[in-house]
Amino acid sequence: MSNTMKFGCATATRAAFKISASFIAGIVLLALSGQAHAGAVLEQSSSATGTTSAAPAWSTKAVTAGHLLIAVVQWQTTTASNGVVTAPAGWALAAASSHNFGTSSANIVNANIYYYENGPARAKSATETFSVSSSTGIVVQIAEVSGIVISGSLDVAGTQNAAGATSITVSSSSATSTGPELAIGAFGTDGSKNNQELSGASAPFFDLGSGDVSGPATDELGTYSPSISAGTIVTETISSNNKPSNMVAAIATFKVSTATYYWAGAGGYAKRPPSPPAAKCYGYFDDGGCWSTTS
């Protein structure tokens, strides 16, 4: 559901006795109970690399409180302990894929998905630092997603590994319990932290970064699909362009919020504010009227 819902022309002069298109739309939808799916929306993402720690920043804009925060963490190590990840306070592990391939120079490859549901507000340029006790290279990709339930968001997950492969396929261990759901994929190879070279995520997945321009360190290291149907075994395939690689993969899904929105007229405003105040108004019609989640 768009933050700005346009019905009719905002600039048209309305006669005194003319009922606005917005009002009509509101009444009609209210009569139909007006249940609307806001949908999962990728608000922003960024990434950082390091040896034993990485601290990507919320570089596009400030984070809005209540949104789901996602982190994909990929690293390699040569020690049997795999390295212990220390995540920032509030973050929880959704899925972890790790395998000791034995013959690789960085023989243990790992890819984890972390999440922070009902996340706090974060200032623009604030960072999220993830560290590993033992690593030859770590990549962290973070994302902010709106439209996710604020509690009990994690639904299903799965992991996979493949030795000497040019692609890997990972599936959730069970079917999604609700719909729609957001799916997140995490992948890693035994290439260096600056040369993962992953590509070709299968439909309906997209690069969690900015398309395919995020560079070889983070290209499709993390992926997402915003609208997975209920009852789906979620499956994704991705390729390694670097070489036949030792690869790991993890996948996790999160429940999208569904809410009933009520016509709230002009929202009690003398004039339309520049953006919808979340406490009162979910989104605007063309004349300043809005939808509310409360009444």
C-alpha cells in the first residue's frame, strides 16, 4: 500500500457540493472492511568488510523505529572453532550455515542471517558492528525493511553447502506458515572478502544491495524476496562467477504485517503535513484525507 494514495487530481478545483474522489474511495473501501497489506519494503541497505570485524552504516537515511533490521554476515576462517560472532545488542540469529571444506586456504566458510525485529530508531550514519573471534575476512551487509510484524516475525529457515561448485541451491526446512512473507538469503564462498562474485539469484529473489552494482565483495551476498506466498517451501539458487567454489547458503523468512486500515477523513489536521505521522495516519489521499490503523 503506497504511502501516498492518489484518487483523482489533487490540483482540480472541487465545487462546494462535489464529494471528493478520495472521500468516495474511503467510504467504499471502508464498506468492504478495507483490509490492506502494507507489504515488505526494502528501505535501505549498506555493507562493510574487514578482517575480524565490520561496521556498515545506515548511510542512506535514519532508521525508522518499528522496522525489521537484517544483517547478512559472511566470513572464512581456518580454525576449527569457526570463530564466534559477536552481534550488536538486540540482534538475534535467524539462520547459520557453516561447513569445513578441508582443502580450501580458508577452509571453513560461514554465512549467517541476523535480525532485529521492531528495531529502534537509528540516526543516519549510525553503524552496526559485527565481529568474529577468528576470521581471515568478514563481510557484513545490513538492511532496513518496513511492513514486518513487530513480534514473532521469524517463520522458517534452512541451510545448505556445496563443495567445488559453480552454484548452490538452498531451501527452507518447512513451508511458510503465513503469507505474504519476506525471504532473506545469505551466501558465501571461499573467495576473499573482496571477491565473492556471486550472481544470478533465481526468481523471485533480488540483490539486497543496489542491484548488481555493489561490487564483487557484496554482489548478491544477501538477497531478498518481499512477497512469498503462504504454504511455500522457499528455494533459491545462486551462482559463483569466481571459480568452482566451496559455497554455503542460508535462508530465512519473516512474516509481513497485515492490518485493517480505517478511513480517518482529514485526520484532524488544519492542512496536510509533509509526511504521514505514524501515530495517526498510515497514508494520504490526494486531498489530505488519510487512513489510520486505529479508527
